Amino acid sequence: METETPAMRARIVSIFSRHDSIAGPLGTSWLPGARHLVLDDIGHVSLLRDARAIDATIEALSMLRAAPGSAQAQHHRAVLAPRFM
């Protein structure tokens, strides 16, 4: 079995809610070395339709798509990445 490297973990984004009554406990969504976006005041099923979760998913996917070292990647690191913990 292949072990995840720090570089692999750095590409993972976990978007979750503190108020999720299905996926829990809260700490199960936290992966050391990954980026995290914690949303408040939203339930499990609502994550699929919440504008904040959708926007964060699109941002995370575009960060993964950007070629390392490109202007797009630098923009994501400077502007978008700070949104994630």
C-alpha cells in the first residue's frame, strides 16, 4: 500500500461544516497536511447547494489545475489559498 506523501496531502482540500449531524465527529474531516475550509450554519445535505461550498470547490479544483510556477498558480496561492486553513 502506497503511503501519502506531504506533497500529496497538500493537494487535498476538505470542505466541511461544523454543524454536520451525519458526518462526525467534527475531527474526522481534518486531515493533517491538507487544506481545510470549515463552514458554519449549514447541515450535511445543504453542503451540496450552499454557494460558499460550491465556490470553495471550484476554487480548490482550479488550484489543482494550475500548472506549478504559472501565473495562474501564483494567483491562486496569493489570493485564493489563504481562504483555506
